[in-house]
Amino acid sequence: MTARPVIIVGFLAPLPTRPEFEDGSMVLVDEPDVIRKRDVAAKMAGAPSLRELVPWEYQLPGAADEFYNTHPDLDPAYVVPLVEYATPFAARLAERYGLPGATSGAAQLLRDKELLRRVTRAAGIDNPVSTAVDAPDEVRAFMAAHPGPVVLKPANRQASLGTKVLHDPAEVDQAWQECLAGQDEGILVPDREIPLRMLVETFVRGEEYSVEMLVRDGVPLFTNITGKTLFPGPRPIELGHLVPADLPEDTAALLAERTGAVLRAVGFGTGVVHCEWILADGRPHLVECAGRFPGDGITWLIDEAYGFPLAERYYSIMRGEEPPALPARAERAAAVRFLRAEPGEVVSVEGVEDAKSMPGVLAASVMAAPGEAVRELRSSWDRAGSVTVVADTPAEALALAEKAADAIRIEVRAAE
């Protein structure tokens, strides 16, 4: 019997070996430019799960409806996005096939930081003061009206790309140019230009967390809270994640409740969400929220800490099945710590095997090899490597991640 097709939107490197998909079931949809630049056809060649690789300009308006009208009899079991930019397409396509999904309205709001601010603020959720801006003068006017640091960021990008904290109006012109020039995501996006929309908002100082939820028909079935650490400096790029966050129960409950309020505000249906918060004076302030799996290896951390396969449960929910009981508490703790190297040419990398040999270390890697260039840390894509660990408690996992990261040494020759 031929497996019912499943539509996966957006390529991720683990796809060829993922066990969740039946043989001959996966219809993988991605942008033609991305398929070419990432050599997706070669990477998926021979994957038992692959049924068809479909080049489709899915980020264009009307793309999901055009796809449905081209494949009206496909009858998929579910439609899921695996990358940020795929979420609106996947949600709309699920609607057209009559399948569970985020809802296209919710997916559009979650993809637009400026719209998400307006909608959730109207629902009584704490947000930074913010406004859309089209020129540096508008940023300076906002700073004059709202004394103190501000955050300049794209409203429609990912991975902290182009985001910067500004303390003085004299920084605005250079930061604006950096934001405009720093939007190239290379092989991850199509070659056509993606319109850029900018947002400025007041800087909220506090501890950062994210809430990951599995949701069915707007009702959370599983909730995790991740503790976040940022690299020092003006760019809010994540240095590490800890699962579960080491928080008092009432604070954890408050973050979960506020995430539920976000889902109600946008009308989210079924799927997985990753919602980021800053806790300031005991009040959660919304950073942003995504209707997809969390990045940065958080899904793996959840698997290790809670002892269940998050992705497998997600796919069963999207198929409309009743999942097995989901854990309310983590059995242990897991953490990832990212590495930073100064800009320049990598001369040597040492200590990776030492880090891997430490009890509790699940993985350790460095992205750049000797002879390759390291760029200035401007987004998540510029981090030099990572270590992932598991331990009995959050405190032990955090300490082990730091120890393993410190064992890795990346020597760089500065660019002249």
C-alpha cells in the first residue's frame, strides 16, 4: 500500500534520515533557488521517505492557493513548515486541503513582528513601545520621544538578522546602513529581493526565556520553558539555551499563561510554537513568536530533557491523531552553548575531541576549518560552533556546557 503523502515545506539537513516519515511519503517543497544553492536534490537522493521534490516559489503571494489548484487531488496527511519563511504558505495550504494547521491568519501575524506587536498589545499583552520606520530620521524621532536605549530590527527576518541595540542618536545612520546591508541570507533564501520592513522599539532589560508549546485547536498539550543567554554587545544573539529553565513554578506558569494569551490573540490553531519573552520586574514582555519548531537545537534539548520525541508527537497531532500522554515535567536537563571567534582567518581549532570526551557531552563542533574566514558576529549564522550537553539538573547542565565550550580553542589571524 502506498503511503499517504505528507507535504514538508523547507529543507533541513536532517530530513533524509528522519524516522518520522514513511517510505515514499514525503513531498518536499522548497524555493527553486534554494534547491539549487543548497544542492537539495543531491542531499535527498536515495532518501527512502522522498516521494517528490517540488520547486515552488512558496514565499510569493497566492503561492499556496496556486499549489492547491495545481495539485487538488494530492490528498496529503498533513502539511508542516520546517523553516521560518514557510509558515504562512504551509498554514494556508493546510486550510485548502482541510487539514489541521496554525490558520493562515495566525501564521501571517507571527511572521510580521510589527503586526504581532499591534495585535498582542490590543489583547493586553505587555510589549515594548514600537513603531514601523522607513528612514533614519524616524528612528531619531522615536528616540527623542522615548529616552533610553532602543532596538532597531527588521520586522520580517529571522535569526536576529540586522537587529541592534542603540544608545545614542549618533549611532543611527551607521546602524541603519548595517541593517540594510546585512540582510543577505545567502543559500537560505531565493535570489529575488525580499522587501525589507524596519521596526524600532524601546529596549526592555531583563532575563530572556522562550516557551515551546504543542497546541491542538488552540489548546496547549505540552509546554516547555527554555532559559536563554545572550552574547555581550549591541546585537541580541543567543549564546546558549537551557532546558528546562531554572525558574520558580509561579514564574514558569506565568510565562506559559502569557504564551497562551498570544495564541488566543492571533487565533492560532494546531501546531508548534516558539514564543520569546523578556522578564522585566516580574512581568513578561513579548519579544516575538514563531509558528514552527524552535531553532538552535532546542528541539533536541527538549527530547533529551523530557525523554520523548517532540517531532514525532508533533507530526501525530498534525495527522489528527490522539498522541500518547505528554510529560508535564522534565526528567533531567540539557543545554547548548555556542562558540564565538574573532573575525579573520582560522589558523587552528583545538579541544573539540576533549570536549566530546567529557561525560554528558552529546555533541561538540566548530563550523570553520583552518584556512576559512570567520565573520563579525552579526546574526546567529555567524556563530563559530556549539556544544550540547545533558545532566541531572539545570545548574549541572549549564556548568557542563560552559566547561565543554571553554575546552575548545579557535585561533584566528585578524584580517588586515
